Amino acid sequence: MDDHRTAAAIGRATEAALVTVSGSGDLDLGCAPRLRRLLLTAVREAARGVVADLSAVTLCDSTIFSVLVDVHREARAGRVPFAITADRASVVRPLEILGLDALLPLYADLGAARAAVSRWPETRVS
């Protein structure tokens, strides 16, 4: 049996005080602490907005969904705009099944997520 896992990568970029934390590949328990640290650091630094870009994620396990919920809660408490970009079924479908698509500010592309964060509080972001 072949292992078809895609190597995970997580990075952070800042543009005009808007922080984008991007993930790619298979995100699971091993990636969760780094993802949580990068996202929460951005929220706690009171960035103008934070976007979790999961558009290149091929697999996402429940620990990553827990991170997203925790970051969403902290962002709301700190009044920091937060949005998530995801368009692959491997990420979006589990969010829908769990009902998290109704809770989390989910966008199909990075441009829409950045625009929503920039227009906060008029748009549905954290």
C-alpha cells in the first residue's frame, strides 16, 4: 500500500497589517500547534485582520477544525476580523457536516476573504 500523504507546510505573510496564515498539504495533529500559534499570535498582536488560507490544503483533520474554532472565538473576543479561505471538498465538506460552516467565516477564495476582513464590521467575519 502506498502512502499518498502530501507534505504539510504552514507559513505567515503580512501585508498592510493584514496577516495571512497559509497552509498546504495534509494538515493534522502534527501541524495543529504551529497553526494555532501563528493564528493566535496574529490575533493577539491586534492585526488589522487575520485570514487562514486553507485553499491548498489536501486533507484536514479534526484538530485543525478545533484550532479554527478556538481562533475564531479569540478573534471575536478581541474584536479582530478573522476569515477562512477554503474551496476544496476535503476541507469544506467536513466543515459543512460538522455545522462549522454556519459558525466560521468561510470564503471560497483569498481575495474574498481579504476583502471581507478589510470591510469588517459590515461583513460576516469573526
